[in-house]
Amino acid sequence: MKKYLTEVQSALKKLRGAPQPSKYLPENYIGSEYKYYEHYNIRVPVIRKLGQQGFSFSEFSIKEQWKIWDYIWQNSDVFDLSLIAIHFVNKRPIEELYSNRKKLLRWVKRIDNWALSDEYSNVMAKLNEYKSAEFKSIFDKWNNSSNPWERRASMVGLQYYSQMRKKYVPYKTIIKMVDPHLEDNHYYVQKAVGWTLRECWNVYPKQTYEYLQKNAHLIPTGGWTAATEKLSKRDKGRLTKLRKKLK
């Protein structure tokens, strides 16, 4: 397995981006926290193109390819390498995701930034839509986790982008996940609160607006912009005034 990791990593190294000022370095804006990963500074479209071109194992059986990409994810110390692994996963049909769910549920432990978290939440939203009852206990567990990236996945992973779903998560389920984190002190969990409320509004606008009114003063600063993003200028103005008044 290691030789395949080395193969993909070597291909990525050849695409390594030019040195950038520190403020433009990926590790300085994607929220890396545990510092698992080195960054090659490769643009995402370039990484996707490399994945589409394939590798020596791309003609192997799908079962073998899953084993290889799982090994790469679990042993990667390069962000770009992990990203290409999860790109593979997100291109696979839902039946394959479900068949490999035990592997995928372990992947959350290797996340330390919003970029990988968002890709992973895309995977989880597909699984949740496919077999929601089976994943309820997983989302509940993550929602109460001390790991902020699990808390984030428990919210963003419910729907990811609502327009991508054919079946919607019930309003009460969404709010149950959001409520405990209105005052979460982790910035990227705060962002997840905003994201989740925005996508909730897309599906349940009346109920979500009432929730925003009730909790305007509690919604974290990091999530406020996203939570109110889709509102009309008038409604957003009303909530902003209410937020200032209640704080």
C-alpha cells in the first residue's frame, strides 16, 4: 500500500505551487489546528485534474482502489494528498459509500481544517440522505464530542448544501444539533452553526426566521453572516437591530 501513497505523493510534488506570502499559505487560512499536514500549495482544480488522469492502480477493482485510498487517507501527512483521496470518495456512487461506511466513519479523526471538513461533510450528507436512521447515533455522538471537527461534521454533514438533497432533514433534527453550539467558542464550529442555519432557511424559511429572531443574541459572531446570508435586506436589518438590542 505504501508504494501507492508514494506514487500519488510524488505526482503531487511535481505540481507543487510557487512559494507564497504567509497570508496566502493554505495552512494559514483553512483553520489547521492539530498540524497533521504539510501543504504543497496546489490549486484545487489542478488536484482534481490529477485525480481524473489516474494512477497505476486506477484500473484495479473498485474494492482494491477503496483499500488504497483508505490507506492513503489514514497515513497521509500532506493536505493535498488527503484532498485527492476524499475527491475520489465524493465521485463514487452512494451504494459504494454505504458499503464502505465503516472505513469512512473513521476518516473524521484525520480532519483538522475546514477544507477537508467540508469535503467530508459532503460525504456524510449523502450517507445521511440514503440511510438517515442508521447514522442518527453517529451524528448525536459527534454533536457531543470534545473534538471540534466532529461537532462541525454533526451539523454541516446533515445536509451540506440543501439544494443537493432530494430528501430533507426534518427541521427539529437540524435545530437539535444547532442548539447546543450557539455559544460554542470554537470559530469553525461557530461557522458551522451559521452554515447549518442558512441551509435550514433554504428549506424551512418561516421556522428558521422565527428561530433567528428568538436567538439573535446567541448566534455566534463567527456564524452570524452565514446564518443571515439568504435573508432579504429588510429582514436582515431587523435581526441585526434585534441582535444589538438583546446583547
